[in-house]
Amino acid sequence: MEWDNIVRFSIWGKRTYTVSWNDLEERLTSFEKTNNLNLDPDFHRGHVWSQNQQIKYVEYVLKRGHLSRDIIFNCPGWMEGIEGQMVLLDGKQRLEAARLFMSNELPVFGGVYRNELTRKGKPMPNFPHPIGFTFHINDLETRAEILQLYLDINAGGVVPSDDELTKVRALLEIEQSLSNSN
């Protein structure tokens, strides 16, 4: 196949910036007011993560995990006279987990809610290091382009099965017992 014949994605993220979880609700509310944000477009699956999956994701981010922190939107005419509704393209499960945690509805680390986190014994109104998402906002013009990008993002990859994760957990236990015996 000729390299130049590969059909490339349209512009990926006309605008990209980091949004702290401290400011997440404020940013989403702003998008709702100014861009008619739709966090649940008709082509999305429902909220499918279990509470345990949500907890594991939030704990991963709080440990300073950097992967899987992208949220992708589309808004026709973004930054050039917005012409349509902003829709969430990817990141629905991650966004929901973060929002539940930040609103004290999702406990982590064995039952700790956001409002119970302290630093040096004092309440912690904001995180001391960057905990956030990278928002990518595309400006695809047609619904067909939006649906194609959604398929391009979501058609690949396979989530590990419970059996595969159990195998890795068993390997981890072995490694931990070996390092404890040294």
C-alpha cells in the first residue's frame, strides 16, 4: 500500500487544554451554557462501568497515573463562530467517574470520599498537583464525520477479561511475596 494513499483523520483537536478536576464542573457548565453541551449523544453506549471500575480509575489518577486522561468533544465551528452543538465523543466513563468522586458520591481507597481528603491534617479544597483531563475539541462539520471519528476511536482494542486480570493479579502476588522474603 502506498503511504500517501492512507486516509488520514481530520484535524485532531482544534483546541487542546488541560482541565483540572477542581474546575471540571465549572468548565462543563460553561460548555452547557455557551455550546449546548451534550454529554450523552445518541451514538454513545450507556454508563457501563461498575462502581468498582470507577473507583479503580479514580485511584489510578490520584496516584498520578497519566494514561487515559483524554476527553474528546466535537463542536462545529469551534473557535471560529460556533455553529452547532458540542458533543462528547470519547471519555464518557472516565468523566462520569471523576464527576462522581468530585461530588462526594464515589469513595476510593477503601471508603474515602473527596471531602475527607486532607493534607498535613488539614482539609484540602484543591489538589496539590495536577489532577485533570486533557480536553480535545474538534470542529468536524457533519454528523457523518462525527460518527466516523467515534467509530475510529472505539472500534479497536479489547478490554482485558476478568480471567486475564486475575492471572496478572496472581503474578503480582508472587512477585510481592518474593520481594518480601528477600
